[in-house]
Amino acid sequence: KAVEPLRALVRADAPAAVRLSALAALDGLNGTDERTLLLAIRDRHPAIRRHAIRISEPYLNETPNLADTLLRRLDDPDPKVRLQIAFSLGQWDDPRAGRALAELAARNVDDLFIVAAVLSSAMRRPQELLNGVLDQGALGESHLILVGNLLRIAYESGNDAMLARGLQRIAASDQPEPARQVARLLRELGEKVGETVDLATLSEGSAVFVDQVQGSHRLV
């Protein structure tokens, strides 16, 4: 009996604290529905948007309207909402989630919290995320550091193709400091990069880069 009045409160022109409390109560009662969540994700108050996105996580795979609405919030003006989106995208099993994470990371590459949330959500769709970051065009220093972190995920998960493509793109970069940082990262991972990645599949520049990573002190 309490569910419908609570849904009406979330949708009403009530104070934000009242609408947020009603949304939280609905969540506790398992009483949220698609219509209420769609409205709450677009609410004018960021706290309500943030909580609605979190509550929507279990429904993203089965409710296309919710997923589409979430994708339209990638440029939300509130950083805490964007942070929640980065976490919630990790619960969505769809290739678009990886591309959305890449877009979110590229737009917020200097926000350490959002980037950390993106990386925490990367395990389900790491290849799509890396591809999306690499396809952004010219990569700045922060972008290449993000790529380095994704390479760590690729290496530790045994994703050779992902690691190879990242190495190729870094080798083509003309920015030395990110390359040095990624070189340190790969050296930390051990001396098996050449075994993990078939050097014959790499460009000449990438193979040289791997050789430098494995044995040269010039990049340190």
C-alpha cells in the first residue's frame, strides 16, 4: 500500500529531501519501477539523479530505456553523478558500456576519482574501453597514463590482443614522458612482455619500444 504514494512523491514537485527519502524507501521496499527511475535519473537535483542511477543498476540489462537514459547523462554537470555513472556502467553487460566508459574517462581524464571508477568498471569490457580511449584522436599525457593502467589490466588478464594494440599506439606517440611512465609500468609487470605479445604482430616501432621496455635504461 505504501508503494504508490511513495512513487507519487518521487514524481511530485516536492522538496528534494522529500523526493530523495521517498526514492530510498522505494528501493528498500523493492518498489521502484521504470517510469519512476526514468524521471528520477533526469531529476533537477543531483543527489536524486545519483541515487536513481545506483538503484537502476540491476535493471540496465533488461530495460533498454533505462540504459539509454543513462548514456545521455555522461555529460551530467555534477561530478558526483558522473562518478556514479562510472561505477554503474560496470554492472551493464553491453558493448556500449565499454564505449561509454571510454567517453567518460576521456572527458574527465584529470578527475582521479572518476578515472578510478572507470578502471574499476573496466573488467567486464576492457577491450571496448581501451579501443574507445585510443580512438579519441591525439592522446595527451593523462590519456596515455590511463592507457598504461588499461595495459596493466590487459597484461594481468592475459588479453594479448589488447596489450598489443595499446603498445602499438603508445609507440606511435611523440610524447616522451607518458612513454617513460608506461615503460616503467611494463617493467614492473616483469620481463614477459615479449612472450605475452607476439612481436611479429607489432609494427617496427612498437617492437623497438618493447625492446626498450625490456632492456634499455634510456626510458627510466
